[in-house]
Amino acid sequence: MRFSYDILDDREKIIYELRALYAGSGYSHFRMSRFEEYDFYSRNKYLNLSESVYGSTSIAAIGVAAHECGHAVQDSEGYALLRFRNSIVPVVNIGSRLSWPLLVIGLAIGVSGLYTAGLIMFLLVVLFHLVTLPMEIDASRRGLRMLQEYGIVESSDEVSAVRQVLSAAALTYLAALAMAVANLLRILAMSRRRN
Ligand SMILES: [Zn+2]
């Protein structure tokens, strides 16, 4: 899971850092659409690649494009994690917006029902990240295999460069999961202080 910045161009570095910044500020990645090519397939059912990916031959762009193809294959095979994730996305979107207000108000006015509702919504967010991580890793695995099968990347240097790009992407999902778990612990600590 080692990530080398060297394989990214300047624009890709900026985008990568922006993503980390957004994630660090509590924005969940699935609501960020600027660089989130990963989510486009499941929504639109066609491969929608950003300008920096489409028409680029950089290793990073090829890696992202292959990852998208991995999602397309998951979808055509009815991959269980993808189906489950897509089925909970609408609820998770609502939950991620409502959980904090419900938790804060519930604790502030001492209504445990509100707090519990907020906690359940936040658990859904954690579940979402828990399901997303292995699904994304699986898409990358499928993508890399396709690149090798079709001879798009051949040398071991190219394979390891693509692998690094895909590992970097996986790290952002791991970070999102870690963030969600950390927030869950914060929420539980908050309620303990109040009791
Ligand atoms: Zn993906």
C-alpha cells in the first residue's frame, strides 16, 4: 500500500491532495464528484471519465480507467458488495446529513430517542465505508488483471506503477473508513460524558 507521488503529474498531485483535504474536513468522498470517477459507473451505467483520464496515456489515468472497467464487470456479474452498496446509498446520503444534527440536538436537550436515531444513521455511514473498501479493492484487482490480459501494461515496472496508483486510491477509501470509525468513537464518547 506504499504510495509514490512521483508517478503522478502536477495536476494529479493537486487533485489527490485536495481529496485528502476534503476527507480530513469530514466530507465523505462519495459526495465529492469532481474527481470521483469511481462512482460514475454505477450511477450512469456508462464509463464516464474525466478529461484528465480520458485521452490520457499516463499510468495513473490508465489505472483509474481500468478500475472503472472493474466496476462494470462487477455490475455485469451481479457482485454482491456492489449491489448492497448501491442499495444503501440513498439512505446513507440522508443519514450522513442528518446524523450529526440529531446527535447534537439529542444530547443538548437530553432526548435519547433523537440521539439513538442519529447513532443508527451514523452506523449506516460506517457500514457504507466498510462495504466500499473491499468493493473498491476488488475493482482495482479486476482492472489490473484486465490491463495485463489485454497487454495494455506489460513490463513489471508498468504493472507495479499501476498497482501503486490503485493502492493510493484504496488508501483514500481506507482513510474514509478510519475517519468514520474515529467519528463513531467520538460520538460514543460524547454520550458517555453526558450520562
Ligand atoms: Zn471504484
